[in-house]
Amino acid sequence: MKVGLALGGGGARGFAHIGVMRALEERGIQPVAVAGCSMGGIVGAFIAAGIASSEIRDAFADLKAIDLFDWSRKGGLIGGRGLEKQISLHLPERIDQLQVPFRSTAVDIQSGRPFVFFEGELVPALRATSAVPGIFSPVEHNGRVFVDGGLLVNVPIEEVRSMTTRPVLAVDVTPPPDRKLIFEDNRSFLEKLKAPFHSGKRPLFFELLTKAYEIPAAILNDVRVAGLRPEIFIKPRLDPDLKPEDFDRMDDAIEVGYGAAVEVLDATTLEE
């Protein structure tokens, strides 16, 4: 059985894609085209390179979110050299060197339009698709400035359909828009300044910025998925409080993704 994969973004929530891929491998279901956004684009590139789910997991096993960070000089809190280094360790230099046709989505911040990477260098494509506005610095490439594709095209179903006539299997790991924020923090200003990320909690400004991005992106994503109607749709029931930077919870996300894929695939009848 052959399918096209459309993998959505969501930071560490996107590790669920590894679990989905494990379920596909067990059932002999082969991706013949892959499109992804943000973490879905990164994991999707590994899949398109022919790397097995267990090896993808191992590639990220010792990686902490802090390993991807560096100082930004282009309008984000975080730069991207750490991510570039991780990609370069495991993947080829160019998109056309992948074993399976691959595309990733981004947004041209100057024109306000979606952009699809389908050729050229792989690192800029994956950096661009995961450059969350205000958090990661935007990516300048070939005279354009790109940010995360999740703003407009988080689960790239149309992009997969442009590459194959096989059934589209779409995976949505978007954070829920009704995720609750905690506004209480009784520490002094000095304490907050010394330890903004205390007890694993984000600073409130960071929470508000992230949530303000997640709400419209989730609503638009739901509308697009409902309209495009992929043949197979998997939405893992991930913990609402699993944050994009929670890389230490990778195995949790993988297992939830695996369980969701098994449930859907075993209830689906596919034809060659």
C-alpha cells in the first residue's frame, strides 16, 4: 500500500509523527510523497530520506530544545544555527537528493502569501518552515524573508496531492486553541527576572505570544482540513499542555501518535 503523507506542525508535539510512521512500517504502508510544515516538515524530511522511524527517534533522543537555540539578530528571540546543525548531521544538502518527493510550507512575510519549497537546499527550507514568528528568527533566502508555514498552511494536504494520486494520510498535531493559561505568579519582579522559566513554566509574555499565534492558526487549519478532506486523517490526542519546546517528552508524543495511527489504520479499508 502506498500513500502520500501530509504532516502538520506543533513543535515537540510533532514527534507524534514518528509514532505514526512506526505504525505505517508495521503495516507495510509506504509513503511515496511527503509534505510537511514546521516539525512535520523536519520529521517528514527524515521520512523522505528513507530513514526508519526508530532511527529518526534515535536522531532526536539526546537532543534538548536548548540545543537548537542561539541568539537571534533578525527579529526573533531565537536564532536557527542549532537547528541547521542538527539537520546537516542526518540529511542531504538538497531536496532532490531525498529518496521520496518532498515539499515544505512557509510564509513569505513580505507578501503575506504561502510559499512551497520543492527544490534547492534543504536546510533553508526546513529552517523557514519552522521559523515561528517572534520566537525564531525569520529566514532570508533567495531575496525573500520566510516564517513558519503554520500561519497559513499547517497540514499541507494540497501539496501532497500535487505530487501523487495515492490516498493522502494527514496528521494534525496542532495545539488546541482552548488550552488554558495560568496568569498567577506571586514572585517578585526580581525573582521573575532571575528565573523567567521557573518550575518548567514559561514567562507570561511568552505564553501570550504563543497562544495568540496558536488560536487563529488552529481555526484556519480546521477549516482547511475540513474542506480538503484527506482520505485518512489522524489527530493524536496529545496532552493539551505538551508545549512545542517539551523535547524531553518526545517518547510520550511518539506513543500517542502510534496509538492514534493504529486506531485509525485498523479501522480503515484501503485499496491499492
